[in-house]
Amino acid sequence: MSDNSNQQWGGRFSEGVDAFVARFTASIDFDRRLYQHDIAGSMAHARMLHKAGILTREEQDAIISGLEGILEDIKQGNIDWSVELEDIHMNIEARLTDRIGDAGKKLHTGRSRNDQVATDIRLWLRDEIDNIDQELNRFQHGLLDLAEREAETIMPGFTHLQTAQPVTFGHHLMAWYEMLTRDRERLQDCRKRVNVSPLGAAALAGTTYPIDREFTARQLGFDRPTRNSLDSVSDRDFAIEFCSAGALIMTHLSRMSEELVLWTSAQFNFIDLPDRFCTGSSIMPQKKNPDVPELVRGKTGRVNGHLISLLTLMKSQPLAYNKDNQEDKEPLFDTVDTLKDCLRAFADMVPHIEAKKASMADAARRGFSTATDLADYLVRKGMPFRNAHEVVGKSVAYGIEQGRDLSEMTLEELQVFSDTIEADVFDVLTLEGSVSARNHIGGTAPEQVRQAVRYARELLKV
């Protein structure tokens, strides 16, 4: 065997790997972030091998002690990673053998890099799902505080980006909250399928050693071992599912970002973002650019692309493990990093939004936003809805001609379109009356918004 053959698997080869190929096939530059989980999996495997009588107590203790030392070295930055050793697994194993001798060479008994990497990724992703969930939770708490504060702040609600009906800013924010609630539910459901242990599936067919997969699963906090060795090492559904959930989270953040960008514009002038989340222009001194929402909106395409990458990666792979699967890590890693950064930015920024109440209310007065309330008023007076719709349509056309809102017309003017209209009509034509009238679960009434906030806070405690 050539001197530059890989010591972990070089016995079969008569010459060393080409330098370019070594660099091309190596993953240590990106998979080294799995080091903690790789070491945790190796410790559990060593304990299991001792339990099965494959390692002596002394060998087990030496392996665990050696791995603990390597873990500390990595944390302190005292490790030089080797491209020749390809990946995090072989880098750690080689250093373990250098440190404790032949006992280190016994660690890989009864396992393969195939089940090892599958285990590492699941352990890592499980932790990252929990980290992302914490950021989602923090964001939700911030939204609830802001929604409660703005429960009575009237703004226009839109369909087709045209003024539709008046709502409150608090009610709008609670719609964002609902999006995040679904996001958290999807993540927790995904976590169930992440949290199964492939360790012991070995390369593809299990092992002849008397291993205890239930033991290692418990040691690592998994719910159970996987059920089929072929599927165990080749499955990346959990990564795809996570990236799908991540793409939906980013889609929601992108929709929020779009609204924030619109609302901060001079044309809307609905809100003000804290200066620390914005930047200026190199040429226009008056500019205050909403860079954080814009960048989050842009990063959504990046995460969507990672989902497509993983789907494409897996679409034509035969069972079981293939080298293609090395390409699963960078899209997955970047999806996690992007999600955490974007959620942190929003959790920090959104609670400090300042609503420009006068501008919001003024915008709600434009566009005949209480027209539907007038139609509902006529229906309550006994008029069929389609007839009421026509009456209100004519009233709006008159208002457009006159340049006046429905609430600005006199009773006599309104009665031209229907003598069913009486003086009490002005109770429903005001913005406050319109918003408060929708006093049901999920409605816009300020008390309903506050009730939704209280209900949400109780759920978040569970």
C-alpha cells in the first residue's frame, strides 16, 4: 500500500488518492460542525460494545476519555483538520487512535460511516430544531406584546392590495402569530421522524456482532431505533421534510417582510422600524432603508433552493448509501443557519415597531372601507343581500364623484339610494363601529384581539 493511502480504508488500494480527488471528495470543511454529535454517538457506541462484551472496561474507558480530550481540543481550536482523512468521522477516529493506541481502532467495530453519519445528522438536526423552536417562541411572545398594545389601532385591511375593510393592527399581527403557530407544529411533527436512531444499521445490512440498538438509542435520547437497515443509512426524508418546513417558515417571514417594506414607505407611512435594523443611502441622505426585511425576503429563495436541491439529490438514488448523500449537508446546514438568523432578526425587531396610528386611520378612511358594513346594515333591516350590494355600489359611485367617504355623506344623500337607511346608519359607517361590530372568535373587535392574545399566552405556557 502506498504511504499516502488513507489509513482508515486504504488496505484495498495499491496507490494513493489523487490530491485533487482527495480535496474534491472530502467533506471535512463543512461536516466538522458535527463534531459534538459524532463524539456523543461514538461514546454511546463504545458503551454498547462494552455491554455486549466486545470491549473490555479498560478499552471503553480509554475510548471515552480519549474522546472527551478530543472534544475539549476541538472546542479550544487545537485541532488541525486533515483533508486526507476526508470527514469528521475519520478525523476524530484517527486522532483517537493516535492518542490511546489500538483501543481506538476497536471503536468502529459493528458500525459503518454510513450509519455513523446518519446518526450524527439526526442528532445535530434534532438540537437545531429545538433551537429554531426557541426563536419562533421568542418571536411569538414579541408579537403578542405588540398585538396587545395595538389592539385598538385601526388600519385598512386589504385584498388584492386594495382597501377592503377596516381591521386593527393588533388583529393583523395575530394573523402573523397564527402562521408561526403552524410553523412550530410542523417542526415538532418533523422532529418525531428525525428522532430515531440508525446507529447499528452499519453499512447497509446490519452487523453480525451482538449489538444492542435499543441501548444506544436510549443513550442518545432517541425515541427508538430505525426498523430497516437499508432504509436507515439511505433515508434523507427527515432532512427534506425539515427543509420543507423551513421553506414555509421563510415564506411566512417573506410575506411579513413584504408588508413591513410597504408599510415603511412614504406612500403607506404606517410604521417606523428601529434605526438599528435599517441602513441609509450612500448618496441620498434622507433615506432609511428597511434592509433587514428586504434581506429576509431575499433569503427565502435561498432556502427554497435548498429544498429543491435535496429533492433532486434523492430522486434517483438506488438503495442504499451513495456518495451523492455527502451533498445533503451544505443545503441542510445553510437552511438551519439562515432560519436562525432570520428568526433572530425578526424576534429582535418586530416588538419595537412603532405604529403611526394617524396615518393608518387616515388610510382606512380612504377606499370606502365601511361599504360592506353598510350592506350588512341594510340586510339587517330586511333587504336581500344582492339588493343591498347594488345600493351600496351606487352609493360608492356617488362618493367617488363627490370625493367623499360614505361616513361623510348626509343622511339625505344616503336615503337617495334607499329609504331603508336611517339615522343609526352612522354607527356602522365609522371605523371604530365597523371594527367593533365583528365581535366573534377570530374577529377584529379589540376585545377579540385581546382575548386571542390571552388564549395564545396560555398555550405558550403549555
